[in-house]
Amino acid sequence: MATEKDRPWVMRTYAGHSSAAESNALFRRNLAKGQTGLSVAFDLPTQTGYDADHPLAKGEVGKVGVPIAHLGDVRALFDQIPLAQMNTSMTINATAMWLLALYQVAAQEQGALPSELTGTTQNDIVKEYLSRGTYAFPPDASLRLTTDLIAYTVAQMPKWNPINICSYHLQEAGATPVQELAFALSTAIAVLDRVRDGGQVPPERFGDVVQRISFFVNAGVRFIEETCKMRAFVQLWDELTLDRYGVSDPKARRLRYGVQVNSLGLTEAQPENNVQRIVLEMLGVTLSKNARARAVQLPAWNEALGLPRPWDQQWSLRMQQVLAYESDLLEYDDIFDGSHVITAKVSSLVDGAREEIDRVQAMGGAVAAVESGYLKQALVASHAERRQRIESGEQVVVGVNKFENTEPSPLTADLDTAIQTVDPAAESAALESLVSWRSSRDSGAVEAALLKLREVAKGTDNLMPATLECARAGVTTGEWAGVLREMFGEYRAPTGVSGSVGVSGGGEAIAAVRAKVSATSSELGGRLRFLVGKPGLDGHSNGAEQVAVRARDVGFEVIYQGIRLTPEQIVAAAVAEDVHCVGLSILSGSHMELVPQVVAGLREAGLEDVPVVVGGIVPDADARALQAAGVAAVYTPKDYDLTGMMSDVVDVIRRANKL
């Protein structure tokens, strides 16, 4: 038994949508239900540094999070929430410095001191290049922003976690437990080396840097393996911080991590099964006392269908509360100490991760391994192997590839009300608010603050003081990021698709589709060309990459240019490459705005015979509307058979060409 019952972890729900005022109401409701911290979801324009009036922001404002354009929005977001007493986690990376500056200024207006503020800015840019896609600047400049923020918070905001190194998104992109451990720790090495060598933090305070580094991890449904992964993480982090960085205080070397459990494994088919998946995944990060999460947020059962409602989020919060307050979990010491099974598994994960970390270090570290494409290719290949195991039935997914017979579900009887829809007026409201904000501020102060930011960006001084000046002057998110884009340049990360090997040569199903592609190519007088496009700001490219790899496996010539394209760019590529089909992937809920623009653009360009197919989290009613608007086919997460999907795409091309 533990001598006294342990305190529960911080309980959060990832929340935010439509507008700052609506998100504030949601936060206050969640806190009243017993949530003990906030986890803010920002919309994609905010995450990538665009204002609501930028062409790339069209259709994306307020969709997957709250739009924050300026200090006024942050005041509204945290209205009547005392920030000095709040533990706030912000899922923000490329623009992390900007959002923390806005948060600090809003807190100071409430009377809080920077030194009182507790919470976390995600701020891990490496995983943005690998899986989530909300980067704004090239790697070197991004790392400068990350390390400047770390140096600033260690000096001025000692309770704040300035970075949350994310293995979560690596697992979502297909990482094995060994890859998740190794790639996350390689990112930590890249960041810590940069801070150590940058000279902003005196050597005697380096232990303070290490103890403010937090991790954001993923827990899949194989909860024994996940428990072992977390114990391996604790061991590797302790070794790394002692051996590489000489941190002698064991407390400073403790692994501090929060969790969002796996969304990759949530299914659209029989979505009620997601409830037990989420509970099992939570156990992987709570059962082992010595490797227990500091904070937990759980997805909702209906995330594969669309945006969860407040009630769905409450259900996920109650799962945590039942475990913490009704079960006896927190009354015991670590229940796995002394287990030879756990010890052996932890040891094999540690050995595998060390080997992979050494491989990445030999390439020059995590940033070099991003730029060379090695990390991305490794993830795309692992993900392709996982897909293949599911398609072959080797990996059972209940309700998807086995036990598919089901009673009608009362939870999804009315699918259109089983998810939350974002008010379409959110975007026009954000645009009006932006115009009003710009007209009411002191334009001279704005110009002076942006000029200062530009000057500091040219040199090597810490960018945070100039950023705080911008926040106070009323600069907008797009203006702050715009200056840094000018100074640092734009960047397109490697897609990982060209070097990834799918399952070419394997399987009768693939051979049959390959023959069909070949025959259709002959009839049309040239190899079938398939353009895979990601319009808008949605950077979750895992699905698009898997489609591109499988299309290549069955014999298509694939054109995939990566993320963040305007509809006009996609149409231009379709014309230039003379393609036979355009496949659009959107997971951010902006399909009703962006897909019709691509369809209209293709028609205007005279490509009436080029069909458009769409993949993503698309509610049934939207799928019907898209098909009525000229889309040939819509695929959602339930369509897990990629080879069958490719066969279907060939049929779509044949119909469009009247074969």
C-alpha cells in the first residue's frame, strides 16, 4: 500500500471552437464539471500564423479550434477565468511564442505576475514536419523560436513548461513504440543541445531547463506494451539527462508527461467500441505509479465521426474521474515493480530506442533527419505496414475487419445530431472582429512594434521581448507571423511518399487492381495519373500519404505535393500534369467550402472528364451534398480497404471517360 492516497493527475478536455466567447463558455462549463486544467484547441489559421482574411484561411476559421487573432480574443477566451490559479495547456507550435505572449499580457491585465503562471505551450516543431503539418518557418528558424521561448520562461516564468515534446503525433503517423521513444528523445536532444550551446541560459541553471521540459505522449490499446513504453521513457530520460547534460538532481530528471490517448485507433464503424478502447488506453499511462502521467485528456467516442459535443467530452472526463475517485488505483505503490515480464519488455524497448537514437544522431540529429526525409519515410513505411496488417486481417479491429454484424446503435441513430457542427457564421464574425480591431488600434504603435520585431529577427537576440511589445500594441497573429515569414522564408517539408515502399508484389487483390490499372491505361493511351491534394490548412497528412503509397503500388503515376495548397494550386497541378483523377483529403471539417472550389476550378479549366474523389471525416449529410455537387465518391475512416478503394477509383475514371 502507498502510505497515503496519491493525488490524481490533472484532468483536461481538449476544447475550443467557433469563437473566443463560445469557447470561454465551454471552458467554464467544463471547469464546473470538475475538470482541473484547460487544454486549448486553436484553429488552423491561428496555428499556422494567418489571420481570418488570408486566402489560405478560407473555410478553416473556427473549425478545429478557437480563432485567436489578437489580444482582444485572448481577453474574451479567458474572461472570468483567473489565470493565476489556472493550469493551461496550449496546443500551439509554430506560433507558440506569440500565443504565450498574448496569454502573459492578458494574465497581467487580470493582475497576475508572469512568475505565477502555470501551464504548457506545446512548441515541438519537429513533429510538425513529420505528422501534424502546422509548421510556418524552416527548421533552423523554428528551433530558434523554440529555444528563445525556453530561455525566456526559465528566467521569467519559472512554473511554465515552455515545450511539450510530442511523441503523441508520431504514433498517430504510424510510429512503433520504439520509434515513438527514439524520435521524441532525439527531438529533446536537438532542443536541449541548442539551448545549452546558445549561451542564453547560464550552465548552473541548465537543471531548471531540463525540469521544465515536458512530454506529450500517446497510449494505444495494447496497454501492457504502452505501460512498458512509459517505464522505458522514464529510464531513458533519466539516463539522457544525467549522462549527456550532467543534471545531478534526481527530481530535475523526472519525466514529466501529459497524455492524449490514441485517436488513430478510433473507428467510425461501431463507434460505441471506442469507449472501451479509450478506457484501456488510459490504463496504459496510469497503472504504473512510477511512470504515471501528470495530466490526461481523452478523446471522445465519436471523434471519427466529427466534432464531439460537450456531452461527449463530459463522458470522457467522467471516465477519468471514475478511475481516480472510485477505483483503488491511487492507494498502492507501483504494482509492476518486480514483474519479470514487464522488466524484459521494458529492456527490449530501451535497447531498440537506444539503437534508433544512435542512428538519428549519426545523421546529425533530429533536424538533419527531418531535412533528409529519413524520419518521415520511416513513419510512412511503419504506417503502411500497420494498414496492411489490418487489411489482411492479421491485426483485428473489432467491428471493422471482424465481428462486423451489429445491432443498430441508438448513439448514431440520428447521425446529424451525433456530432457538433460549427456555426457557419463563425468565419464572417471573425472577419468583422478583425476589421474592427484593426480600425480601433494605434497604427503607429503597431508599425513600431513590427519594425522592432523585424530588427531583432535579423540578429540573434531573444525574440520574446519584441513579441510581447507586438502583443501589447495590438498586432495580429497574421502580422506577427508575416514579418517572421519575410525574415526566415517559407518551407515545405518532405512528404515521405517517394521513398516509402508499400506492398508492391504482394497479394492477389493488389495484382488484380494492377491489371485493371494497366488495362485502363492502355485504353486511354497513357499511364493513369492520380493527383492527391490537400487543400486548406489541414496538415494531418497520414491518410493522404497512405493513399498515395497504395495508388503507386497498384500502378498509378501519383502526383502528391504535400500539404497546405489553395484550390487554385490544385487545379493548376491537375492541368499541368494532365491527370485522370483528383483525390482530395481533408480532416479539418472544411470540405464543404474547399471541395466545391476545386470542382468548379476544374470545370472552368475545361477538365469536365477529370473526376474528383474525397477522403476525410465527412458526415453522411455532407457526403450526399458533395456528391450532388459533382464529387464522384466520398471515402471516410470506415473505408479501411485501400486496395478496394483504388479499384473503385479506376471504375470512377472509366465512367468519367465513358469506357
